[in-house]
Amino acid sequence: MAAHGITGNKRKRIVRELRMRDGNYCQHCRKPFGKPLPSTIDHIHPWSMGGTNALSNLQLLCYPCNKKRDLWIRFVLPDSRAA
Ligand SMILES: [Zn+2]
């Protein structure tokens, strides 16, 4: 879904760096990640609108928030940058 080209060891490294930068919790709802709430990599500037895999364009969201944001970007605000 939101893991365009980010897999395996690369994904692990990115997740570690994002956790060091932002903390081990969802950047949207602020719930801590753990077994019941796995982290997902989100593109701040959406991949579908030309966003890159640079760390500055990535953040960690929990799965429910990522899913919601995905739908929001796709159906509600197709032209604007999501917060
Ligand atoms: Zn969340």
C-alpha cells in the first residue's frame, strides 16, 4: 500500500531512523506502537502525487491512521497537501 519500494532491510532501517527522529508513536493519533498497533510508513507528500522516499518525506503512522489518510487523500482532497 504505502510502502513503495521500501521493503526488507531498507524498511527496517527507515523505521528505526523515523523512530529516533519522531518517537515510537503514531504521528497522527500519538498512540504508542506495539504488537497490537504496528507502525506503517506514510509519505507526507503522497507518493501518488510525486512524493519521494526521502526520510524528510516519511513519517510513521499506525495502521488505522494510515488507512484513513489514504482514503482521505484519494477521495476527499485530491489536490491539496494532507496535514
Ligand atoms: Zn494513529
